[in-house]
Amino acid sequence: MGLINYIVPFVILLTIVVFIHEYGHYYFAKKYGVGVTDFSIGFGREIFGWNDKSGTRWKICWLPLGGYVKFFGDRNVFSQSEQQNIIKEYNEEDQKKLFILKPIYQRSIIVAAGPLANFVLAILIFAIINMISGKDMTPAIISEVQEGSPAFIAGMKKNDKIISIDNKRVESILEVSTFINTSTSEKIEFLLLRNDQEISIFVKPNLIEGKDSLGNSVKKLIVGIKLSPLNNEFQKQPLGPNKAIYYSFKEVWFYSITSLKYLGKKVIGEGDFSQLGGPIKIAQITGQIAEHGIIPFFTIMAYISISLGLINLFPIPMLDGGHLMFYLYEAIFGKPLSQKVQEGFFRIGLFFLLFLMFFVTFNDLKGFG
């Protein structure tokens, strides 16, 4: 696949996801009367843009790896005296547009609205796919247990129906591999239906080098079972709006919790760091998936939107979660953190983000080696 086949789908996907994120900030800023001077997709020099009636500059910039919304009079305020000095710079009408003078709850909603917009986008995408393409409801019935495998040793048998994995209900044969490979337990609990009786079995999976559905190298958890739908026909059912939204919420929740557990293991030094990817890996996967059609493309868009929302809620200065952390302090103690402390946090946050970018980019490049 040529480089252009990676870049174009990736830029389209990222532009949509970033726009939705920033529009969440923008929408609530306008709702609470905050002035917005800039709405930018990308960083660096402006390629083109326009001004709307309220004076906001909407623009597209050269580096399409993010975006930002800039508020009227935007700056950090570290003390009440500094705030009073800023107020003196603006007339009474302009003061109403200052973000820093809004109540804490309004500032918090404006900041949190970006990540929340990403979750809403994912829910809408999944709901539309569930209504148009349908959701697979094929029962997960074991067609073969490989002799000597972890499943064989644990006592799994042919024709066992998998009801749940680690207390997560299995509603589709397609969920089995996902639930196994996202498990963080040393032994995975399977609830099986055998001869109309439910039995619980614990299986310790093997970790092997394998390939994903796109041919990329991955480490996979294997228990040694094969699953086949009856007559090789998948039972895909288009859903009504209510069920479609229900399963969309369920998917967003599952992916969010699974991602947090995965990152939690990385924080304590466990797990496989080689699977962490950055922009290069995401662009590669996006390009590969785009070749399979519009539905897979929008599916990966939903997952990346969830990831962007989650990451931005982390309590790291320079991210939305970092600002929310400062507002929580201000709400509890009645005043913002001192300038020295906030600047210290921002330096730590910048170092952490730069280190993370370097690490995931190194992983991406190593994957091409």
C-alpha cells in the first residue's frame, strides 16, 4: 500500500474526530456566552480560513494532528489579584465574554464537552451501523477443542456454548476472540452451557505471536478452541433505534473500561508495550481498514474517537482532564492553584506527553523494521 493510501484516510478520519471534539468545547462556550476567537483544525501556519458573524476565525492549518478552540482573552489566571488586573483591561461588555470569569461549573462543562463529544460521536456511529448493517447474534458454540491446548486441559468440549467470558455476556461468536484478548486475568473464566446445564471453567491462555485480520504482527491470547456458525451462516440482525443505541452504549463502555485496564497494567509495568501505537501505526491501520469499505472505516473512527475522549480526560496538565483537576482544586479550596505550582504541573505534563509521543513513534518505526 502506498504512503498516500495511509495518509488520506487517516487525515479524513482525524479531521472529523478532532472537529467533533473541538466543536464540543465551542458549542458550550457559545452557550455560556464565552467569546471564541479561533476554531482551528491542525496546528502551524493557516492554509485557509474564514471569519463568521461573531468574529470567530475558522481555519485549517498545515499540521493535521489535532486542533484547538481559543477563547476571548484566553490566558492562565493564578491569583485573585491577577484576575482583577485582567478585568481592568476589558470593558463591561467584553468582561461577559471572558472564559476566566465564568463560574467553575460552566468552565468545567466547557472543558469536559470536548471528550464527551467524542463519546457521543462513537455512540452515533455504532448505532447507525447497528441499524443499517445489523449486529451479529450468532451463538458461540465450540466446534473443536485442540488436543493438549489450555481449553482441552481445562475440560472444554465440542458443542459447548459459551455464555460469558470473565462475567461479560457473549452475544455473538465474534465477541469471543475480543473478550479473550482483552482479558487481564491470569486465568480466564468461561461460563458454558453443556447439556442444558451451566458450568464454570477457568482457562490459562497461551501468549503467542500471530497476525491480526489485517496481517499485522500482534501478540494474541490463545485457548485452543474453534468456533463455527451453524451451516457457516452468521445471524446478523438489523436493530431498531432503542436496541441500536443500547448496544452502542455497551460497546463504548466495554472499549473504555478495557482500554483503561490495559493502560493501568502499563503503568505498573505489566503487559506488552510493543502493542502501543502512535500516529504512524494508526495511519497504517486506518489505511488498511479503509480498503474494506465505509462501515469498517467508520467503525475504526468510532474507536479512535473513544480513545481521544479517554486520553483527554486523564488528569494531565495540558489535557482537558488536567484543567478539570485544577478546577476541582479551585472548587474545594475556593481559589486557584498558585502560579508556581501550576507552571510546575504544566512542565511535568509537557515532558510526559513528549516522552509518550517519542515512545509510541519509536514503537511505530520499530514495527516497520
